[in-house]
Amino acid sequence: MTSLKEWVAEAIRMQREGASIIEIGDFLRVFGENGGRKINAASALGREYGWSVKQKLELLSWTEGGVTDEELIAFVPWPT
């Protein structure tokens, strides 16, 4: 299992290489499926990007099918 620190570092690397928030969401989902705590990962990544609690929860909700791709893209700022 990937550590939380490793997951955040990889997500940031992916973003720098052009990954979308949807791709990061998929990466978060896999992290959870492999035993990682998604809420901790979403929170740690959100701290890196200055997200509000609601934005972190929006990413987490997306991994569970709670919001659409369009809602996630509109609500969670993602550097390009």
C-alpha cells in the first residue's frame, strides 16, 4: 500500500504533468480501494492547493459517485 505522503507526492507530480482533477479522483479512488484512507488523502492534497473543506469533500464525494464530473470540475479548482 502507498503511504499518504507518497500518494500526495504522486498526485502533485501527476498534476504538474497535466493530469485532470478527474484523473486525480480516479487515483484517489484506487488509493481507497487499496486500503488507503481517502479522506486523509483528499484533505492532504487540498492543503497543498488551499482548498476549502467543502472542496475536499467534493473530491471525496466524486469517488463515491456523489457528484458528476462536471460538478467536480466546476467546484474544485485545479491548476493547469
